[in-house]
Amino acid sequence: LLVRGGQVIGFAVASFGATRLRLPSGPGFLLAANNERTQMAEAPIRAGQMTLRLQGSAWAKAIGRVAPQIDVTDSTVPNALARAKGKWIVLDFWATWCGPCIAKFPEWMALYDRHAALRTQFEVLAMHSPDGESLAGVKTELDRIVAGPWKGQRPAFPLIFDRTGATHKRYGIEMYPTTLLIDPQGKLVGLTSPEDMAVSYTHLTLPT
């Protein structure tokens, strides 16, 4: 990302290692970078070569360990966390203003409905970005999305909210959507997607 005065004014995609960019001259420009596993790193632009060293996000460092705590101050389903205890958990960090999040939701809804018989073994928790005090603050936008891109369908799985932002900080969430899988013992497995879970569901009924 090319940033000036706190505003993103351009971007480029670089894949693994060095890349060449033609950047504007002048003061006040920053080059910022991250990927799906790292926190944002940024540095002032100078002539010549520069290196940005990316640090792993909190959730990436927790893979294989007990997942960071999830706090819920509002939910569309009572006792959402209690319902999910001891199950596989798909924890989706999303926002109503995030286009890719909105585009992916119908896939999660379809999987959740298609595998309703397995809900004793898994749960989807969709954690909205901490904008405002509660889910009521995004109701108008959510209703618009339901009526439009989601074609009248509302998620059957819990939409949850942490107005303190503590959950997002513990997981180091800087990109939306970030969708993580937590195992029944509470350990963080890593990133997941509807495509990954479509395969995983076929194994949930096997004895462990």
C-alpha cells in the first residue's frame, strides 16, 4: 500500500520476496505491507532499496496453542459461546463494509444449512468489527445487505460483537475477512474457508 497523510493512495501486489515499484518522490509517503498472516509494517519511502520486515499476527503465532479468548458483548443468538464450547469453531472476523466478507457469507450460510445434522460438532461464529456499541448499530446496513447481495437470506449461525475491541486485539486482526478454525480442545488450527470446510465436514462423523 502507498500511504500519504493516513490515506491509501495506491497499492501493488508482490509475491514472495523482492519486487520493483516505481513510486512518487516527495515527503510524507509511506510504504506499508502485510499478508494474511502478518501485521502491517510500514516505513518512509527513500530512494534505492528498502526492506519491510513483517511480524506474524497474534493469531498466526498462536497456531497449535490455545486460541486467544473471545469476548461477546452482543449476539444474535443467546449464549453463543456456550453453545460453541467443545465443538469445532469457525471464527469469522467480518464487517458490513467489507465487500469480500459480504461476498463470502452466502457460501458459509449454504454450508451451515447443508450440514445442519452436524451442528452438535461444529459452530460458526461471525465476529463483526468493533464499530459502535452493538449489532444494532449495523442493523440498517445489514438489512440492506440481506435484501440485496444475500437475496433475503439471514445467517442461521450467530453474529457476535465485542464493543471493547479486545477480541480483535488478542487475535491481531487487521484484515477482513480473517476466518480461523478452532478445534474442540480450544486450540487454534489456522485459516479456513468454505472450500476447506466442505472437505472437513465429511470427516466430522468419523470416530476420533
